[in-house]
Amino acid sequence: MSYAKRLPPQVNLKRLATDGSEKITGLPICRDDPARVTVIVSSNRIGRILVETKTRHQLAKGMRWSHELHETLFEELTRQNALRSALRMLTLSARSRADLERSLIARSHPREAAIWAVEKMDSMGALDDELFAAGLVRRELTRKPAGRRLLESKLRAKGVSDEITRRVIDEALDERDPYEDAMKIAARSARAMSDSLEREKKFRRLTGKLARRGFDADVVRRVVTEVLG
């Protein structure tokens, strides 16, 4: 069994009582980071602090979790918790700065700790909004042709700035013809439609499909008219 599995479950630091009714029940050294210890209060893991912090405040098993102790360690514990969450998220998939910050806050990390963790990851070179945006656009276009509006909406949803969004999409679409891209989707969709389907319904379906893929209205009208003509 791994070290992580032997540790007790982690709880939100804010859920701990600070009236002295809770006690520190463990301060084991972190095997993956010997410079830190895991703080366990009432058999609940609440985060990590530096060994130096433990020594400075003379922390020991049996010490009561008071309001003063909570206030003293809150910033370091919450920052380290947010940083570890950020590392796990980025291991699973690339993220923009804004998206990472939103995700940390959504997971109940304090805003200040989330901002600190994002800045820390940025200083480590783990965040690059332009590289992230280029990858997202490339994957979307590889999956299926798309127009500028769809790509813009996807990047905005991830918190990418307008400047980076414009630059990345301009580069990605520079050598693509929106008419040809839209035609590929429309022709394939039209072939899949039943011959008995009324032309008006075919028109609406193709128009909606291309609009959802982000193509401009002029391109959509031109392509649909040609495909059904």
C-alpha cells in the first residue's frame, strides 16, 4: 500500500473547530518532500507545512488546535493545498491561467491561495496561455473544421485573453478556406439526410449545423445553397 493511501482523508481546513476541542494527532514527514510535514488534526489531514514552520511554532502531537494556531498556519496550509491541486490538474491536462484559477476556487481553495498557486506555477514555467490556446485550436480543427466564432468562444470559455485568442486563431486559419471547410461538413451531412426530407428542413438543419461550428452567415448561406441547389 502506498504512503498516500495510508494517510487519513483530507478535509477542508475551515471545517475544523478552533476552540481547542481538536488536537494535532500526527506530523509525519512527507516522503515526496522531506522539507515538509503533513499536518493531521483529529485524524484528518489538513495540509502541509515546512519542517521549519513546525519547529518555529514548536508543533507536536497532542497540541490543541486553537484559533491562534489556525490563524498562524492558515496561509501556508491553504497555499500548499492549492499548489498540490494545481499540480494534479496540470498533470491531467493543460490549462490557461484563468481556467486554473477558476478551477482551484471551484474546488473550495481560498481565492488568495488559488492566485498564489497560479503565480507559482507560472514562475515554474508550467503555464503558457498562448501554447495552451494553440493546442486547443489545433485539436478542434483536427477533429472537425470550424469557423472563427466557435474557436473564439472556446478560448474565451477557458479565460484566454482577446489578444492571444486573435493571434492564435489568425495563425491557425491563415491557410484555411472557410468556404471549403464548411463545404466538407455540409456535403457530408447532406449525404446522410433522407431523400424524403423536405428541402426546407434540410436547409434549416445544414444552416444550424454550420452556424454551431462557428462559420459566418455569408459562408453558411453560400454553402447550404450550393449543396442543396
